[in-house]
Amino acid sequence: MSAPVSSPPALLNVTIDGIQVQVPPGTSIIEAAKQAGTLVPHYCYHPSLPSPAVCRMCLVEVEKFPKLVPACVTTVAEGQVVHTQSASAKKAREGVLEFLLINHPLDCPICDQAGECELQDYVFQEGRAGTRYANEAKRYNPAEDFGPDIMYVGNRCILCTRCVRFMDHVAGEKVLNVSERGDRAYIGIDASKQLDHPWAGNVVDLCPVGSLISKDFLHKARAWDLDRTASVCPGCSQGCNISIDTRDDTVVRFRPRANLEVNRHFICDTGRAGYRFLNRGDRLEAPMVRSDAGQLVVADWDVALAAASAVLRSATGSAVIIASGRASAEALGHVQRLTSHLATSAVIQVPMGIEAPLEGIPNLALRAERAPNGRGAEMLGYGTDVDAAIDRAAQASVVILLDADLDADQEARLAGLGGALLVIATVPPEGLRDAVVMLPTTTMAEEQGVYVNRDGRAQRYSQAKAAPALARPAWWIAAEIAGCGDDDADVPADASDAFRMLPEFGGLRHADLGWVGRVVAG
Amino acid sequence: MSRPTDAPYEPVFTGSTREKLEALQAQYPTRQALLLPALWMVQEARGWVSDEGLAEVAAVLDLTPAYVRGVATFYTMYHLHPMGRNVIQVCTTSPCGMCGAEQVRDAFLRHTGCVELGRTSADGRFTVLESECLGACGMATPVLINDDFLESVSPETVPGILTRYA
Amino acid sequence: MGYPHPPHALETPVLSTHFGEAAARTFDGWVKRGGYEGLKKALGMTPEQIFEEVKASGLRGRGGAGFGTGLKWSFMPKEDGKPHYLVCNADESEPGTFKDREIMRWTPHALLEGCAIGCLGIRAETCYIFIRGEYTEPLRILQAALAEAYANGALGANAFGSGRRVDIIIHRGAGAYICGEETALMNALEGRRGNPRIKPPFPAQAGLFAMPTTINNVETLAAVPHIIARGAAWYAGLCKSSPKSTGTKLFSVCGHVMKPGVYEVTMGTPMRDLIFGIAGGMKPGRTLKAVIPGGSSVPILTAGEIEDLPLDYEGIQARGSLLGSGGVIVMDDTTDMVYQIWRLARFYAHESCAQCTQCREGTSWTTRILERILKGEGRPDDLDLLLDLADNMTGKTICVLSDSCATPIVSGIKKFRSEFDAYLNKTRAPVLAGAGA
């Protein structure tokens, strides 16, 4: 970058729970504590929201201060000594937890948040063992449908107001409020509106308890039954970092994963809802080869790979590759190598939609390009004009479909090319039964790989569930085809190796990308 | 909350009322600062603030209805339900409470025919509410009836007071 | 004189001199009574001269906090090019307090004059008077006085021909005790929920509409014209006890006394003089049990504790309570302390803004426990529970409403424990209908 050189402000020395840290002036105690390895318990604070300091959970003891101070809004001073675990701080937290529980219903057995609930967690960690709230009644607020996907269970609400602040300041749509006063307060919604903002689903994640819940996830799975895998949203070119949550090999939801450079703490509702394709049961289960009789029959991988290899070796002239927009960088790169001896027209499918920015965060939007790896494909030389590619297929000697999702019309235009069609697919295309081979591949949840987002950030994703037993990642399929009959062939050992072998990405391995990605293009 | 009749909502901020509101703008650097005055104007015109009233205020002040509702529900004096023609607020906080305010409250409930606090009398004439400290503790019991601030009300004076309100 | 009773020899009328005189409400009537001399003098003074004079007088905030007024004014930035605001806190809602109402409805011009001088002292051209919604009569009177002040050139673009601008705007509240808290008041003025703000930033740095702001109580501002006109030394000389408590104070005496009302005495006047001298003492056959000296948020004092107690900031603090707003609530031997403390807790629960957990939940919980006790359903550990909750509610919130709820509970249990025990061990019959009633 070409910014003028100036000396940064001097760091401040602060001691938190006996550990010295150095932080820039203006850092809050709660953020400085993170550097000291301490998470100060809190509810209303959130690094992507303005801080109102209302929950009072983060009160800490600072030497020489007469009262406990809220760590979320108190900035550090030079030489400050902070105690988050002192007797007074712990008693204050115990007090807050007890106060929160008096009106909180004992819903844990039926509440989706159980197991990932911050009220449960902190009460277990440092709350009172029993309640002192006697026969007094708890206040009652009816559950409300905030629609389309969000329910508000008012009784569980701890009035942290994260949802209101998110809608006001980050989504930019002031449709929620705090209504009434005192212990009658609840979260209200504009009577004529719904929570249908393209990013509204984030309030469910922001809610520390089970007050704002997703109807899609309602009673679907228990948090402790879930495996959570770091991944990247396959919905658009923004490349929001997500966690794929699975139970017994079924994807039950996407949740945001924090990445301050890409999506901060949020994902859009479209991406959030876009996990269903990962659970499809109508998968291509085994490699298939066209028999002499002209039928696709199940075959061993060796046989199928050899058949594909034979087609490619004998091919001359041109080739066409049509790939899914969700294909990994490794898959696209290695498949492309298969036709390097031919004049190749390679395209990926990028469905288009309407852009929906998240106002309060710079450079964050549901992007019009509804494909996660458009930039990666572009760096490899792939285009996006699928129709033109299909036209060229008529003259091509080889057509490779890499999990392309074609409609009946497009399939019809490709039909009759039987001799040149190699299909790699997750779901077998109905109208293309005359391909030479159909090779079962993995969805992005069933493999490791890299997507490059629209800002040129290469981000890795991990395997979240098992693939059908005989399915293989497309980079492996391509590398094996390329290496068929060549014992010295350089076959990548794993996805990271496959990525390293692509010069377009600078020889980086997955480990070099870390878990927040790395910019590989301008 | 619906209006008591099916009559369509009549906007408040038209003509001279709108002019009055806009004239206030010169006194404040933001539009939003007109919110409490605007809610008062709706209540003065209609006797209470309905959801349509909240929506109208929101539209006139370029705020969202959710925001306006959040503010309106905070303040006790804005009535968000239809009230009787005369709203009676009796202070019963301790300094008045220890000087007979509860008997005054009960006398109002009895003589108005309101069955309970907050419930409008059958003839639509009165609603009786308990108020917190009205700031006239030395003149117990103070009572606010509409815009009339009465001092030194006793159970004996209640019937006479009520005759002044149609 | 105080109001509504005839003047008493032990009173020192300064602000209250014309209480009860309808003619004092008019501009001409006020000028005849020496009004607006202070403002005319202040228009020829610099802001530093004004706030140094007020500092020297020893005037302290009369709303409850008792912070030095001149000192508060000196916190305002000097030359920052931003609009400054003076806000007059006329949201008087502290139970037991009813003195600002008298100032506004008898001597509205005194307040306007004080606001104007305050503006000059803090380099503001605009003052908002935030008056509680329930004060309908003072509102009408103040509005009429304001119109007169403008018509007579005391306010506006050219105050008394000085070329200086002073504008005063009256803004009506809508029913929330918490709006008496200065930052909540600013939020209400801005058209928001009346939630107190976290500090920093402090109002003098970023207050109303994010601009430098000073908030003062009605009584405080009403004293200012006298100080400017008659001099700080005169005001500071009005002092009977602690030298840090000067001038006069309006005390609103209510509850079980013969002559409840607003009275003005010199700081340091003995509490006994106020209750038994000026306010006429107990009703026939009754004895004093307790006094809350400064509005319901300050600790309760027993009858014994008010002996030889001077009415000033230091004296009352040394005795374990606070002068506060000067709302003196007198309770005789017929008082059910548990019941009154319950009713106060109910007040705080109703007024909590809902931001802080301890306040939102604690004010209601303590109210419910006290209610249970009054229903005869108290448990042996209820008092310890109340004291522990009060401790959890104190010193931990954005504003002190939470602490204010805890205070009468703590002082009540400490000093009148036998009354609580009587309900707990059922030697006293329940006074509220319970489940079994």
C-alpha cells in the first residue's frame, strides 16, 4: 500500500488478571482481555454492534476505581490493573445471572438454544446453584411470529437489545424496538412488517439465548449432537465464512463464522438457507461406463478412469468444459489440465440474482453472482458464457461436464454428442444417459477445497460430512485420469497438494491460507 | 389495538395542526426531537394514540413506526388504548399514600362506576388510573383529571369534582 | 414566604418571597418586584465573571446531586465553535419533592431569568426547559410568561438590547420519573426513549444533540438572578452550619405534619425547626417515627437521628443520609414502615427504564418479596435476601435508580427490623390480600 509513513500511537500497557498486554489507545478492556486470554462474560456487547453496556454482565474490578466498571465501554489506560475474577466481579456476575433467571422460563428441555446457550453456559460456570425466587410468578409475554423464518419467544428474552441494534445500525432497517418499560419490556416489531430483510437471520445468531429462533431449525437437532466444520458459503461470490453444522452426516444448518476481513460475523438469509442441496439423496453412487451395448453400467474406478483417459488421449481439435460455479479451485484447475492439448472453451455457471448489501458493514453484500468461486475460475481462465460453450460443444471432440447443473433445454443441446461426453457429477443428469462415463464426485461439504471470492481472497473449506462411498473429489478424478497408465505421473496426495500444483495460485498450500483466507489477486 | 369503531382513521397533521408542528421545527436541530410534541398533538386531537396515529407521526417525522412505538410505549402519559372522555390519575405513591390517597382512589372508582383501574366506565365518561408521584405531596391527595391538576382531594370532595366533567 | 402557609419567622424568603402572589407571574409584576435586574447585569459580564460569581456563592445543585453550580458551568468548553445548550431540569418527580412546581407557577420569570443568565455563563444561546408532562398548570403559566418575556425584549435575538441572543424553549415530558436523570432527559428531548446514557462522554463534552450541554435544576437556576444581583458574598453569608452549604433551600415538607408545604430556610437550619417549628409538628396525639430528609431515594432517618441535625449537605451526610432534593417526608407512629417501603419499591419498579439487568429485574423482585411479606407469606430468610439483592442492585448500573430502590429497603430493614419481623412471625396481620385470603 502506498500510505504515507507515520509512527503509530504508542501502545498502552495493561495488566489483566496478572497478564501484561499491550494494546492501542482506545481499546476497550473487554477486547484487551481477549489478548490476555480472558473472555469477560457478556451479553449485550458485540464487536460488530455499538455498545450500550446494559446487560451489566461484563463488570470488572479496576484498581483505584471506586466502582466496578463495564469492560465493554471502558477504554484502557496506561498502567491499569484489571481483575475479572475478583470476588466483587464474580459476585456481580452471579447477581446478574440470578436476576436474569427469575423471569426466564425453565424451557431448556424444549428450547433449541440448549447446549449453545450463553445463559446456560455462564450460569453453569458461575451462577448460583439454586434459585432464591420463591413462589412469585414469572412475567409472561406471548411468542410472536416475526416471520418469515424468525420466532420471538418473549419469555426467554434477556433484553440485551442486540437484535434491535443489529437491525437499526447494521441492517439499516429500524423495524424492531424495545417496547414498554421496566420488567414489562419486550422486543416489538412494526405491526405491518416482517423480519424479511435479506440479512435479518443474523439476529438468531446474535441472540445469546433461545428467544429469537429459526423456524427452519426448530426442534431439528440438539446442539450437542452437532459437528461443526469450518467452511465457506457456496451461495455467492462474497465468500462469507461459515460453519457447516451436521448431525449424523446430514447438514442441518449454516451459521456464520467470524472473518473480520470478509463478512465480520454475518451471513445473508439466502446463503443461510442454501444448505439443502448438500443433503440430496439422489446421488450418483458409483462410476458408470457406457457399455458396448450403449448402456451406462456400473464399473470400477480403474475401468471408468481408463475409459475417460482413452477419450482424452484420442481427442483432437477442440474441447469444452462446463463446470458448476461451486466447483473448487483444485477441481477446476486439474480438470482444465486434461484438455491442455486441445483448444479449450472452459466456462463455469454463474447464476445471477439481485444484490443485497448489508449497509452497516463496508464491502459486504449478497452478491449478484451466485457462485462462490467465480474469481478462482477466472484466474484459471474460465469464462462464464455457458450458452456459447454449449454451441461450441457440437464441434468439440471432448465435452467435460464438471457437476454442471443444466436445464432440459441445455441437456437437449448436448445430447447426441455421446462419443465425446465425460460427466463428473454429484447428481446424475437425467437427459445425458449417453455419456462415455459418469463419475461420482463430492459436494463442497464432502471435500476439502478452496474458493476465491470476488475480492481475490482464497479461502479454504473443510469436509463436513461423508460422501457416498465411491464418490471422489473432482481434482482426484482429473489427476487420476491424467495419470492413467503413467506410473511416474505427479498425482496430488491431497487437496492441499492439488492446490499447490496450480501455478495460478502461486504454489500456496491450504495451510498458507489459514482460516481467514489470503488475498491472491488484486 | 383497534379503534372502537370501524371509522377510517382521520389524519391529525393537516391544516393548522400541521402548521403548528412544522413551526416547532425551528426550535430543534433535528426532526426527531419533534416526536414527543407530535405524540402530544395526536393525543390532544383524538384522546389517545392509536397504531394509525403512531404510523402517521412516523410518516410525518420520517421515522419508522417501530421506532415511534418504542418511544410511545415508554412514557406513561401517552394512552395507547381508547380511554374514557375524562382520564383521572390519582397519585398513590408513599407520601400521598400515607395521607389517604388510596381512599381517594377507591372513592373515584366507586363514584365513577369504573369497576377497576384502567377500565373505562360503561357510559364512556371516565377512566381511573393510579399515578406515581405527581409532585404535590404536600397537598395530598393530588389528582390529574385531563389537564386539570387538582390538589387536596379527599373522598368527600370526589362526587362534587366529578360533576364538573361531562 | 413558603406555600401555601403564611410566612414563618424561621424562614428566610429569597426564592419564595412572592409565592402565592398571582401578580408576580406577569412580566410587569415581576419587574416591579425587582425582577430582571440580575439578567441586565449579567448581560454586561463575561462568562468567566458569571460562573466565578456563582462559584463564589457556594450555590450547589438543588435537584439532588448537590454539585457546585459554578464549577459545573466552568466545565463547558470555551471557544469551540459548537452550539452550547443549557437544559433546565423541570422534571421534578422524586417522591416527597414539590418545590420546583411552586417556583414555576408563582415566579415563572425568576426561572426564565435564571435560565438566561445560565446561558450567558456557559456560552449558550438556547435553553430548553424540560417540564414533566403532569405539571399542566406550571406549563400554562410558564408558557404565558415566556411569551411575555419575548414580547418585552428580555429574550430573543437581542436580549434587553444587548445584541446577545437568548432563546428559551419549553419542552413537555410525557410521564417518566427517569427523565429527571440528566442524560435520560436529554434522550427524551431528542425524541428517544428516556434511557440514561453511559458516561463518558459527559454532557459538557457531548450532551444534547451531541453538543456541549449543562443541565441544572429549576431551584438552582432560580437562585442565580439573586446571586448576580446581590452578589456572591451575600449568598455565601446565608449559612448557619457547614460553610460548604450556603444560601437558602426550599424544603417540601409532606406526610404526617400539621402544615405540609414548601418552606425556605437558610442552609444549616436545624431539622427540628423545620418540622416542629415551621411545619407545625405532629398531629394531635402522634409522635414522630421517621423522616426521609431528601426525597425517597435517600436513607430513612429515625426520629432520634434527626435530633440536632442541621439541614445542610455535610450534616445530613454525616448522619448517614443525604440532603438530596429536600423533599422531607415525615412519618409518625401510625406509619406501617414495611407498607410504605413496599409502595416505594413499587414506584421504582414502575419507573425503571429496563436497560440494566439489576434494575429491571431487581426493582420488581424486591417489590414482590415485600408484597409477599405484607400478605403474611414471608419466609425467614426474606430479609437477608432483600439485603443481598439490594447489595447486588447498588453501584452496578448506568444510573442510580437501582440504588435508589435499594436504599429505603436497606435503611428500612436496618432501622425498623422489628416491623418486618412482625409480619414474618405473624404477630402482625397481613395487610394485603394473599393467595389464601
